[in-house]
Amino acid sequence: YRGLWDDHLWLNKLAEQKATEAKDSLHAGWRAFDAGMVYSWRGQASEALACAKRAEDYWEEANPREKSIAIKLRGLGHALEKNYPAAINAYNEALRMRVSIKPESQDVAIILSDIADVETESGDYLSAEKNYSHALQIWKKFKDKEGVAGEISGLANLALEQKHWDKAEKLARKSYKVSRKIGDLKFFAGNCILLAQAILNQGYPTKALRY
């Protein structure tokens, strides 16, 4: 949460090596996944995809949930490459696995949100809104405030993409209030950006500056 990505990456790479030496494929896969997430935050698609491949190899004999997590990372890597069809295919593969475990779960909501992110970037706004809304209902069912805030943030970004400035501001304010309490600096900063953009595009640069 403090954004110490270099430390996070170094620790996970070291732990992956130790787990591999111990022939502990389960934990080696998790450490490869976590390292891949750091690369994804940095926008390093090829490195994230390499971590996804290692996680998939470690988890070849694992249960469907672990497999879906590695495939999710593969989808994220393709999304960073802006290879949207490959990203959607990977996410849908992961979604099918998670739905087979439990039709409505936090794991399902995460993948629905990932799909919606790609759909927003690729301009499929109608499908993106449907998937964000579905994910939002799941998070509400589990009373997960961070999940709820994340989907509202996604809907705010979707409204921005469609130039619905007033709607974007209202949604961004909702997510901003929750994200401020959670403690994840990256998430909070993202909501500040959304709110600033929504206000700025309505012609209020001075108000936007504070965010």
C-alpha cells in the first residue's frame, strides 16, 4: 500500500527462487504472480507476461483457482500491449474457471472488472458498463467497500471516456471518499485524477487543481 514496488518485486523474486529450490510449486506460482503484478503496475508488459508464463507452469497441476489467477495475469499483460482480443480471451478463460467454482464470488467480480477495463479502453462502452455493474452488485453482496469503490471508479472512468462529465464527477466523488479511507495510495491517486478530470472538463480548473 505504501508503493514500495522495488522492495515488493525484490522480495517476491527472492521468494520465488527459494520456493523453486524447495520444489514448492504452489508458493513459487504465487511469488511469480505477485512479481508480475509489480511489472504490470510499471507498465512492463513483456515482463508481466513472462511472470504469467512461469506461474502457469508452476500451477500446471494446481486447482482451477490458481490456474485462473495465472491466466488473469496473462490477460493483464496483453492489455498492457493493447492486444485487446488476446486480453479478452484470457480473461474469459479465467472467468469460466472461476464461475465453475462459484457463480458469484469476489474472484468472479475481479475478472468482470478486468474485462470491463479492457472494453473501456477498446471503446466497447455498453459491454463495459454491463460488466462493471455486474461486478458492483457482487461486491455489494459481500459488503466489500474496496471492491465497491473500485467498480464505481471504473464507471467514473467510463463516463469520462464518453464525455459525461457531470456523471463522472458524481461517481468519482463516491469512490474518492471510500478510497481515502482504505490506504492504498495508488488507488486513491487514481480517484483524485478522475475527479480532477471530471471537474476540469466542466470548466472549473481552480477546483480541479486541489485534486
